[in-house]
Amino acid sequence: MTPDQPNIPDQNIPDRSTRLADRHRVPLKSRSLQLGVAVAAFGVIGVFTSAAGTKTEAPPVQATAYVTALAAEQLPVQAAPAQAPALEVAPAPAAQPAPEAAPEPAKQEPPAEQVVEKPKDQIGGWINEAIGVLEKNGIPRDQIDGDAIRMIIMHESNGDPNATNNWDSNAAAGTPSIGLMQTIEPTFQSYALPGHGDIYNPVDNIIAATRYAITTYGSVGDVPGVAGMRSGSSYSGY
């Protein structure tokens, strides 16, 4: 271009800023390679310059800006760490009132039971069983005295159903007194009830002896030995 020609920019030559923008469109991987080559080139120039001892001009500002922009694109932008949300503290549960004690269930009184005379011992059981059989067979209850029957039993055999008297007049006559209430065999057979014919059976012996006492004295309580004991005298056999 001569001095006389006007300074008209060449339309075919792109502007430097346009060239720099176009270079920015190079893929990221290629830009990394370009940055490395550029840095290496500057290093080589610096080495040769030092070796030759010659003074070189600083690289153009535009090239330095390009390298700086290219390097800036290679550095990943680190996002600021997200702040963890504050934990909400749950409010303390409200104090619950203590549960009221359940009322005690009302005590139920046991139903009234019919009072039944219980036997004092085994002898009492035998006496009660015999009295039940006598009543079923028509013997009036007021003629049957359980305490009187016990008194005779304790004086005659001391409660032994197998007791046998081998030394009195009955024994001498060949009919010893046997069993709980010490009846002789003929008397027992005369006053025994059907189904109760065993003289050694305590219940059967009581049944026959009681019927004999009622027939002979009117009631068991009127037996001479029982009446004597109750009036303050000694017992005597019947």
C-alpha cells in the first residue's frame, strides 16, 4: 500500500477479535493441546533467548490475552459448596399425666352354702352314713343320736370294726360280741337291713345295733350306759 492509497481495511482479512472468538470455538480437548503447545513454545523461546544473550521483544499483547483466555477456559469453575439445611430440633414431648390406678374390683361374697355336719374322723363318717340309711328306712331322726352312738362305739370296741369279745358270758355261750358296737351274731341278723348284712362292716354294724337300741330302749340316748354317762355315773354295757 502506498502512502497515497486510503487506509481502508481489507474486507477479506478478518478482525483479530473475530479470529480470537473463532479460536474459542475449538473443542475443549483441542484447546488443552493448544494451551500446552503455546506454553511450551514460550518456554523454548525463553531458553533460546537466554542462550543467545539477545534481547527479544515481549510477545504481542493479543497472543498473551489469547493464552490467558484459553487457560481460563481450561480451569473448571468450582461451585460453592451447598450449605446443608439446618436440622430442625423436634420439640420435647409434653409431659403426660400419670395413669390413674384402676379401682379394685368389688369383692363378691361367696354364695351361702348349706351347712352340712362334717365327720370329725373316720368314725364320724361311718356314723353319718349309717344315719342316712336309717332315715331312708323310716327311722325318725329324733331317735338317732350321733353322739350317743359314738359314745357306745368308743366304750365297746374303741373304734375297731374287727374287735371280738371272747371272755364275757356271750362268748361263753358261743356267741361272742363282734364289731364296732359289739353285737352278737343273732342280734345283728335280726336288726340288719337288706344289703347291710356284714357284721364286720362298720356301717352295717351301726345300723343293726342302732335299730336294736331304739327297739329295746326307745332311742340310742336312752341306752343305760349313755344315760349313766350323761348323768355323771359310769358306762355300762347294753
